[in-house]
Amino acid sequence: VGSYEDATKAVNAGVDAIIVQGHEAGGHVIGK
């Protein structure tokens, strides 16, 4: 996920794991 909001949605959906990716990843983050 690329944002706090996406992480919250994933947790609420019952995921087993979350992999986060920040802007340091070279601009490959879907978001705002």
C-alpha cells in the first residue's frame, strides 16, 4: 500500500499482511 488510508482499508478487509512502500521507492506509488 502507498498510504495510511489504503493500509486502513486493507486491515478492515482482513488482510494477513501489509507491505508498505513510500515515496523513496522511485515514484512508483499509486496515490495523490
